Amino acid sequence: MYLARRQQMPCLGLPSHPSLEDICQLFPLNVQMYTWPECVIHAPGQTVKPCFLTQDMALPLMGGQVSSSDSFPSLPGTMNMNWMSALCPQLWGVPIHHLSIPGSHDTMTYCLNKKPSISHDQSWLLQLLDKVLPCITRSVVMKWSATQTLNVTEQLDAGVQYLDLRIAHMLEGSKRNLHFMHLVYTTALVEDTLTEVSDWLEQHPREVVIVVCRNFEGMTEGLHEYLEDDGTVSRQGELWPRIPYWWGDQVKPEELVHYLEHMKSGGRPGGLFVAGINLTENLAYILLCPSESLKTMTLPSLPYLSRWVQEQCPGPGTQCTNIIVGDFIGTDAFI
């Protein structure tokens, strides 16, 4: 992968739960890649394979709260693209998994392409409808697949530091052109997008971006090696713990918050983990509300979900949160 080729990361000397200070002492002002092994999401049959891109940096504290006895000031909301570098130096000794990190769910769905066929891993019924009634089927699919309106640079400028990238190779595409997907494929290519993230990091040299790559539809062993720069990512997997993803799979925001609170009651994982505040449609809802879309379903609920986010505290406590991801970044005060 392009970013992996730029500079390989040393495999020794990093604690299992590093703080900002640990990372910055080990790595200079260059784009770096850290990797995790395959991670389990709290949804049947789904896994995540993330990597961590960083430069000399610090991390945001969402809402300006901590659960320990220390007290750190909150950040002004007008400096989102550089808010990591504006953090209090005291945070540099705090482990990354004890900080709040905002992210976007299905980051690349702002550029879905309705011209190619439906993703080949979808149900046989959806594949059949796409062949028999392509115009109607793809119109409906597009309405319920788009989770973001800002492009990747705009999301980073808004303060997002966790990108959810679902990678796929189209059967109709060229040999090594990798796209992103969510029911349908994107117009954007993986290599171009990672280059865009790299360029953003070079312009913001004290920021952090966590890039999660998953799904890998249609990927052969050769394409995995191409993406991972001849296996470099796989060989460094032991450096990072697994990252659970709390996905509620709920239509109503109240039920989603209930799910998240239930997950919190069981205690937070020991390392990095994600809480998703993204609502999920089901077939019954789509049939009952044919004129709606994921956006019209989500936007009225964002104030309620944002209030839940503002109530959360990062830190080592059992009820603390870490990475929180949402849909339609920029349409509400989520970050």
C-alpha cells in the first residue's frame, strides 16, 4: 500500500498500550503506519483490519471530560483541523485508548457510483432485482447506502480522526484498481484516497488519523499483498490489540443508546474500541417509509445522539468510551 511504502515502522520498543509521549519519542515527523490484527465487530460475520497513521501528535478529548482525578481543559470548537496539536501537554502521558477520538462510519459513501452493478456479496434477491429493475433498485440502494456528505479531506478538517474504509475489487474493474463499497462501489480509488490522507497529514504534522480497512470483497491473495505492501501489515500485527466495535443495528435512537449503555455496563474493553452512534435501517422500515432515506431517518435523531456523546467520559474507568463514530459528519455538533 502506498502509505506503507513511505516508511516502515520499527517492530520493537512500543508498549502494548502506548501513550502519546511513548509514540512521539519513537517516531519522527513522518507519516507512519501502525497495524492491528483482524478485529471482531459486534455484528455477525464482520471483521475489521485497521491500521494507524500518525505523525508527531496529540489526541482530542471529546467534550473536554476525563474520568480520573486529573482535570484537562476542553478545546475551542473553531480549531477542529488542528485540535490535537492544541491539547494540553498533560495529555501526552495518557494512553491512546483512554482518550476520546471522533470518527466517521462508512467514510467513503459520499462518492458512491450507481453505474456499476450492486456489490457481489449482497443477497441473491437484491442481485436479481438489480438485473430485472436496475433503475429502481439502484435508486433505492443509493438512498440507504450514503452515510456521509463531506469528502475525506473535509471530514479530517472537521476533526474526524478515525476513518472507516471498506475495500473491494470490482469484477468489472481493472486488475489492481481497488475501490470502496457499501452495497455499491465508490468512484474513488483506495490508493488515491490514502494519498489524500497522507497529503493532509503532511499539512497537519501534529495530527493523528486512525484508518480502518475492512470487508475486502473480491480480494485475492495477490491484491492483499499489493494493498499491504508485500505483507508488511500482517507481519506487524502483533503490535496492537483487537479493537471491538459496538454496533447496535437499531432504527430508533433510544434503542441504540440503550444498547450502548448495556455494552458499557459490561465494562469497557482493555484497549482501543469503537462505539457506533450510526442508525441502521431494516427492510420493514424501508417498505413502510418508501420516500425516506438513511439521511432523512438519521438527521432528526442526531441532536439526541449528540447529547449522549457529550455525556461520555474518556479514561480508564469501566464506563468510559474511546472512539465514537457517526453518520453525516458536519450536520450536527457531534465533534
